[in-house]
Amino acid sequence: MLSVSMNLLMMRLCLFLFLVSKLCNGYSTKLNFYPPTCQRIECPNYDLIESGKDYEIRRYDSPMWMSTAPIDDISYVSATRTGFLRLFDYIQGKNEYHETVKMTAPVIIQVKPSDGPFCASSFVVSFYVPKKNQPNPPPAKGLHLQKWGETYVAVRQFSGFIADDDLPREAAALSASIAGTKWAAAIDKSHAADNTTLYTVAGYNSPFEFKNRVNEIWFTFDLDKALAI
């Protein structure tokens, strides 16, 4: 009964935030806006490799993520809600160690779009594991650990609450920003070797934060793999 009430509350909240996102103006693509969230809670470290017009290239040093199984859904908003609730239970102690884990940012959603408008896409929702827990992350049923190696990421930043139709537009804008660069070629080669994820969405804010919201579209790639092809 409690689970049904919680799901109903989250559905109403998501509808409210969707309406707010449509009423709020002023999407930003400025990349010099460091997420304020990362001044309060832990975020993964990265090196800035290049800053271009409306994009950055970053290098992340082996971040670790606790991830859901792929969630098949026609809606990013719906899949994110489902995945976040599973991860929220995890950090609240519903894991094999009954251990609470501090909240971090960003929550990332790896997206493999469907082949058609009425087909389900695949979404994997992940929580960045704090450095304190990385030597021995609490395992949990239905979740798995992702250990990234050194990973390069092309990034586009935007603000507001994310709606389903934002994602293809922002991903296309990032692709246009890096078109013709060496990074675009490296991304294409890397994705040719591993086509499981087309792009990743990174969110830095809780649903209850209305100001200074920071979202990012990521194209992740393995530079060594791309150069080897």
C-alpha cells in the first residue's frame, strides 16, 4: 500500500515538474557553470581536456557506478523515476550490508533509443559510488556495479527540468557542436565497437530544486579503443 502511494506521489510530482519545465524559459548551454550541487555533495573528479563552443571534452579517471538493470520504457521520465526509486532504496540501506550510503551526483542515465517512435527504449540508471564505499560497495539484488576505466566524455550542458522531447534535441546539438573535430571521429569509432549506449544523461539536482538546475548530455568514448580501430 505504501509503495502504491509513493508511486502515485512520484507520478504527480513528475507531472508537476514537467509542466514547470514547459513554463520556465532560459535554457543555457554554458559550460563554465560548475554544478552547485558538487559544492555540497561528492561528484566524480575529471580533467578538462578541451573547451569548445557549447561543448567540453573531459577525462574521468575510473569512476564507479551502482546501476539498475536495463529498464525498457517509451518514456525517459518514467524510466528515470523507476530507476531512481530503486537507487534511493539502495542508499537508504536496502542492500546486503544494510548500510546507508551518502547521496552523490550526478545520477546518470545511459540511453539506447528505440528503432521507432512507439517502441520502448532502454535506460540504465546509475548512482556514483562515493570514494569511501568504492573499496567494498554494498551489493544489492537487482543492481550491478559498473567500473569504468579511464573514460573520455563529450559534454553539452543545459538547464531546466528534463522532458522526453529534450533529449534527442540536446543530443543532436552536441553532435553538431563537435562535428568535424577529432573527437567526433573518435566517438564514432568507439561506438562502432560497442553500440550498447548512444548517449548518457547526467542530472545534478533533486526534483525539489528549482533554481540553478544543471543537466548534461554525454557522449562517452574510449580514446585508446578508437585509436586502435
